[in-house]
Amino acid sequence: MLDLINRAYVELTVRDEEGQGMVEYGLIIALVAIVVIAALMILGPKIGNIFNLAGDQIQ
């Protein structure tokens, strides 16, 4: 009986850790997405101006 309880505990612990890992990866991805969006909002107009100047010089 004790063996059955130990196996159930180990199985539940492993499932919890797998779920925790998925949550951590999700949080990391969300953080990276926020940083990328912020960088594009800040640098987007500057990069657009560079491309516009390059396009104007080509014409």
C-alpha cells in the first residue's frame, strides 16, 4: 500500500513540475514579446526614416 502511495506521489510531483516548466517558458516568451514590441515602437520610426532616405537617394 505504501508503495502505491509513493508511486502516486511521484507521478503527481512530476506532472506538477512539467506544468511549472511550461508556465515558465510561457512567461519567458511573453517577456521577450514585450521587449520586442517596445523596441519596435521606439526604433520603428527611426528605421523607417533610414529606409525612406535610402529610397529617396535611389530615385
